[in-house]
Amino acid sequence: MKEQQIFSLYKKFIIPCYKQYPLVMAKGKGVNVWSLKGKKYLDFFPGWAVSGLGHCSPKVVAAIREQSKILLHVSNNYYNKLQGKLAEKLSRFSFGGKCFFCNSGAEANEAAIKLARLYGKKEQRYQIISMKNSFHGRTLATLTLTGQKKVKEGFSPLPEGFKIVPFNNLKAIQNAITKKTVAIFLEPIQGEGGINIAKKDYLLSLRRLCDKRKILLVFDEVQTGMGRTGRFFCYQNFGVLPDVITLAKTLGGGFPIAALIAKKEIADLMLPGTHASTFGGSPLACSAALAVLKTIEKEHLLENTKKMGKYLLKKLEDLKKKYPFIKEIRGLGLMLGVELKIPCQEIVEKALKNGLLINCTQKNVLRIMPPLIVTKKEIDKAIDILDKSLKSL
């Protein structure tokens, strides 16, 4: 099938809720993808970090292939050994909590919202505080939780019980807390918000405040989790233990799966009938996620993420010295942002033409998040392409 035929099918039969480039992707391997026309691209923003181990990671592909011969799906009314095994591993790698499995980051965050309200039910506490420029999903509750007006336009009236305050501002949170407050919800690094990193003292203060007021501290690690920052979970970089974390994206290595992990004393509030996910934690999805965890461990990808993250950061800092319209480079591990003094969409489009896939967020921040398997050679190539794209402005 030719490109124009595919474009025609989309125009006729696909609801146009995505902004798309006139490009059809045909296959992928590692850090690279190829278009239908055979052009090769270096992917430094693989599906918003979904393909965190690169495209078609061998162990993930093998696990899906083998499990597909045995059992694809089984109702959560029955036990599933792979789901139990995955939950045990995630619990061990985090803070010893219990897991709920679903299919997307938005679903995991919905589950966290419901869990928080169950936690506050006796005292009739239900309000949740979240951060300006945050992003937590596009379901009605998670877009209300999100601290960006653009995702809420056209969907009023929105659910009640949410307050949004400036990020990294402890006083703003203290002023926002009422007797109805049950949880504080944030990303340790705001991805869609522009790669804004939480300050360690701020998170430590939040933990103390939550302990004092019996408020849940919930970390959205949908994008930061699963090794993206050089630790299995981003919160481990700060020495702060949340009560609940949410995961998705890299967790399945390209296959849809998400999770909520909650401290055991909180998790057991979710009794039968309070929440569910038809496809959540299927044998096929869990086999993929287990392969992701095994790959991260066996191939020492946390160490590679730290090493390559520092190398990429240095290369980006070199570009900053060369181009005065680069304002700031920030990030952690392989989650980096290049803030510009000018809009960045044109740069993303030029990079695309030159064979590099990156992202523009908040109009002037280049978001660069290569797979955890990236090498120095691939980083050098990406920097050369980015340099060329910046130079052409």
C-alpha cells in the first residue's frame, strides 16, 4: 500500500484527534525506525518513552511470541501466575507495595484518584492538589487533575475536588490544603510540562507535610519510571518515599500495560467492586513487562542510562555555547529538555527531514528522550543532525 492510500484511509475513517506528520512508519529496530519509503530515522523520542528499550526489543518480542502460544487473556476473576510474578518484582524494586494493573497512564492515574478518595472516605476528604504544567492524562478526571488549560478546553463542567498550584512552591501547597484535602499528586519531573525537575528539599518537605496531615503523596511516574532517570523509579533519586506511584509507557516495552503501586496499608482499601480493568494485567501484557524488567537488569541499562545521560547532556551544553537562542539544558538521565528563547516546532520539523525524531513541548522546549539502550555513536549522530537543524534557522 502506498502512502497516499494510507493518508486517504485516515482521512475517511480515523477520528482526527492527533496532529500527524505526513510520514508512514513501517518498521523499527533498536534506536531506529524506517518509513514506508525506506528512509531511516534515529528515534530520540520513541512513542513518548513507550519504546524505552528501543523498538522491537528482542527479549520483549520473544516473550510475547512464546506467551501468545499459551494464553493471551484471562479474566481477573481467576489467578494469573505472570501477574503475580510481575507484581512481586515491581514491589521489590519499589517500596514493597501492592499492584493494580491496567492499560495506560491515564487509567493508572484514575485508579490513584479513586484510591485516594477511598482513603479519605471516613473523614469525607476528597480534594486532590496537583501542579501547574503537570500532565496526568486525557480522561475527564485526569485532565481535570492536569495543570494545563489547553487540555481542558471544551470539556466543562469538569469534576469537582481538584486544586492546582505552582510547581516547586511549598507555600502554595500549604495555603491550598484544607480539611477536605486527601492527596498531593505530582510528577517528580514534568515531561509534557517542559522537563521541570522537582527540588529535593521541596519533595522532602512535602513528605513531612503529608505525614503530619495524613495526606497521601502520589507520584506520577508514567514517563519517569522504569529506568528513564537512571534509577528504576525517579523518586529514588531524591530519597523520598511516596505512598502511591503510577507507571506505564516503558513498562510494557511497546505493549500496553500500566500499573499502580500503593503501600500495603492503603492498597487494601480497594476491595472487590471498587475498581477493575477488563484487560488489565493479561498474561500477554505481563510477559512483556517481565521481559522489560529482565532486560533492564541483565543488560545493565540503569548504568547505561546514567552514563549516556551525562554524555548527551554535555553534548547539548556544547550546542548551547554555539547557539545564543538556547536558554537552558535540564533533565536527569535520558530525560532531557532544551529550552529555547524561540518557538521550537520548526526545529523539530527540520530534524525530522534530516532523519532525527524529537519532540516540541510548551512551544519552546525540545524534549529528547532516547531509548535506554542508546550508545555514544548514536548520540553523536543525533547531535550532528540537531546541530544541522539549528544551523539552518
